Amino acid sequence: KQLAAFGSRWSGSRDELSAQISACTRCPLYCMATQAVPGEGPSQAALMIVGEQPGDQEDLQGRPFVGPAGQLFDRLAGEVDFARTTAFVTNAVKHFKFKPQGRRRLHQRPNTSEIDQCKWWLDAERATVQPKVILAMGATAATALTGDGRGIGTRRGRVSTLEDGTALILTYHPSYMLRLRDTDQRAQAEEAFRQDLALAHRLSR
Ligand code: URA
């Protein structure tokens, strides 16, 4: 079946979109990954949450944010009474990029070309869901949505507007917070994340 439309002009159904994402060969990442991981959540969600790419668990289960980063996300969301099932949760890149090391698969950051190729699908998800607000977690999501992945620490927590009028808020990626060893730094980042998520949720109502 032909693409019903493309990227930001996507006009097919949600199921068609998931099927097209699952069959994607736009960049080489599909060769190594188990499967593509499309976004999930209500088709009319007012809030879209965008991460980087599926991790090891997400790649195996075919669902976004079900591994350790997802567990941290769920804990912090619970602390601000936010129910993740009300949002559309997705990733900037739909296939897991990794380097095999023995029996482990080490996460690799997607490069700008991979982010750019996959923006087609993120734009199609945006066209389908038409969220009022997007919460972009981390540099990859920020790059996909703004073209600029620099310095989340100094850009987070502010509301800006995308070209189609959607409100955008940047925040830390849960995996970044998981890597913070300093307990004060980690507590500060978690507090910032809770504030950013609560702001995105408030604005979307
Ligand atoms: N990290 C992400 O960015 N997305 C996921 O789905 C899981 C981990």
C-alpha cells in the first residue's frame, strides 16, 4: 500500500501509521533492531511526550519506555499525579541503536542523519495526534523538534512554540538522570523534571 501521505501531511489512520513505522527501512537501524517501536497512547492526546529511541527492553517488547528509564519516568509522573496513559508517548527515533558487546547491547546515540530520517514518522505521529503540548525529553528529542540539541540544562522548563502552534517544553531525559551519581544533582534534576512534566500537563488541559 502506498503511503497515504507523508510526514507532517500524513492523513492515514493510526493503524496504518504503526504498520508503516514497523516496515520502515529509511535508515540502516532497522537491520540490527528486533522491531520498530511506534508511539502509544490515546490518538487524541493533548500531550505528546517524546524520548530518544527504544532501549534494550523496548526493542524486545515493542513498546516505548518499559525499561529502567520508563520506570523512573513512571515514578516521577506518579509523584506529580500524572497518569502516563493520558499522553501519547513516543520516541524521536523508532529503532534501537546499539553496539553488541558479548551478550549485552550497548546503547548508541542516534546521529543527526538517523534523527532526520526518522523525523518523517515523528511528524506523521504529530499530524495524527495533533497534541496541544509536546514535552521533549533530552537532546535527541530536542534536535528532532527544534533542530538544536544543545544544553538541555539551560533550555528546559520554558514554553516555546513550534511552527504549527504546538507548545513545546524541553526537559531532561530519564536515562540522563539515571546516570547521575551525585545524589544532590540527581535530586535537583528529578525536581526539575517533575516541574516540567507538571507544567506540560497543566498547559495541555
Ligand atoms: N529511552 C527512550 O528514549 N525511549 C524509550 O522508549 C526507552 C528509553
